[in-house]
Amino acid sequence: MNFTTLQPAVLVQFILNPGRVIYDVIASKKRLLAAEQEERFIVMETIRSSVVQYYDLILAQSRISVAREAVTAAEELLRLTRQRLAAGMGLPADDLRAQANLAARQQDLVIALNTFYQASVALASTLYLEPTVTLVPKPDHMVPVHLVREDLGIVEMLAIAAQRRPDLKGVKFSAAAAAADRKSTLWGGLSPQLQGSYQVGRLSSETPAQSFPFKEQQIGNASVEWLLSPTLLGQVKTATANERDAALEVERRFEQVRAQVVRSAQDSATNAKIIPIAQQQVTAAQEALRLAQSNLGVGTALTVDVLQAEDALSDAQLRYANAATAYNQSQVNLLAALGLIDSVSLTPVEGTSSVPNIRPAAPAR
């Protein structure tokens, strides 16, 4: 006897471990928050790098200005020396010294121009601009810019950094995600596993003597199971080690931030003391050059005296430009180390700071 059945059906089945699901969701959320904080940190670091390179570009432009002034002074000195030589009041050696000095100044100008172009290319690369286009900063000389209040102590700065640095927040979220992963592994192995299924369909049968039409069928099933794996202990130990590594990364990053804050604050304080001294050096060198040129005109000084005065002035001007650049860059680095750098905080306010309303919190790890 032939017997034929037809059973079309749809089966829905789920297997759920509540403990693992809960902690997997927590870990995913923490990793998402960590990725957002890392994105903020990358933006801040890009801003810091571009501003530091911008100050390098201004310094390179200042070097060009100093080099051009030196070339002009060397040309004037050569003209005066040749006049004295033609009048019988000078020596051929003075003329040769003046020519050698002019050649050296011209070389310095060429080197300064190349340094400027290199700084322009570096900044353009950071800003994803066309490197063949030369970037020219608006100011032609360096001016000290105050971005962080000078009355903030190291403890206050460290508290602000711990509260505001996005990379610190990111590693803390990553550590929390690692802790959630450990709990997910543990609960996944020890908590019960819920299973359920539901099947709906229709059934028909046919024999040579009689046929049975389609009839609806519904089958439901639910169960609770514990699945103990011999590898659970190893999985838990691995997850625990990952959690400890994440906690150590938090400590390591916090120490790095502390070092950045202290280093930038020290650099800023040091350069702030150098700037007025460098300005005094420039003023004195300018007066010394003026006197040397006057004495040369009346015959009471030698060409070598003017050359030495010009060298002293160029050195003083470069020292001041270097000090102002280093101070501005240390201020930018300090602002970034505090986690406060953005387009608004980089707008200086005379006699104040760009972060006057920040209230430090207690240092936290």
C-alpha cells in the first residue's frame, strides 16, 4: 500500500544566553564610546600639529626677513668699503672681507628660502592641501601668544587633563569594554541557556483508498540548559588577562599625559623668561650696529667692527624669533595636553587665557 504525506512548515528557533547578551551589549557600547573619543583625539592632534607647523612657517618667514636685512646691510658695507678704498682710506683686505661677508649672507638667504618652502610643504600635507601651492602666513614676524593662564599650577593642570583629555576617556572606555568581555565569557559559561522554537505548518496525507486534506499544525518548544565546557577556565583567564592589559594601558596613558603636561608647562615657563632677555639683546645689538656704522663713516672704526655688529644683530634677531616660536608652540602643546585645544581656544585674549572658566576637578585615574 502506498502512503504519501505533504508537510510544508515554517520553523522559528532561538538560543539565548542572557548573561552573555547583556555584557556583550555593554562591551559594544563602551567600544563605540571609545571610538568616538579616539576620533576626537585625532582631530585635536591634527589641530595641534597644524598650528605647530604654522608657527614653524612663521619662523621660516622671519628667518628670510633677517637674511634679507643682512644681505642689504652687507651690500651697503661693501659699497662703503669700496668708496674708502678708492679714496685711499681703506685696505684691499677690507674689500675682500666685505665681499666674503656678502656672499655668506646671500647663501644664508637661499637656505632660509628653502627652509620656508619645506615648512610650507609640511603644513600643506597636514592640511591635505596642494603641496605645490606655497603657503604664506599673514604675520611677517613672530609675536608671543598667551593661550593658558600662567597662574594654573601643575596639580590643577593635571586635574583638567584627567577630566578633558579624550584619549584618556577612550582608554577608560576600552578598559570597561574589556571588563564586560570577561563577564560575558564567565556568564556565557555558567549562566543557563534559554532555547525556544515554534513551528507552524500544514499536513496532508493520501492513500489509495482515502485522501486527508491539509490540516494546520502548531508545535512549540522551550527549554533551559547549562552547557559546561572544559575550555571555560582558559577562556576566563584569557579575558581576565585582556582586562588587566586594558587597565595597565589606562595607567600608562595617564602617565604619558602627566609627562606631556609637565614638559609643556616647563617649556612654556622657560621660554617666557627667555623672550624679554632676547628682546634686550636685539635692542642692544641694533644700537651697537648703529654706532659701528657711524664710527666707520668718520674713520674711527674698521670694517671688521661693522661685520661683527651685523653678526651680533642677526644672531639676536634669530634668537628672539626662536624664543617666541618655542613659547607659542609650547603654549599650543600645553593646551593640547590639557585636552582643550580647538579653533575657539586658539584665539588669544590679551592679558587672559583662552580657558578662564575651566574649573579643575580632582585628579582621577
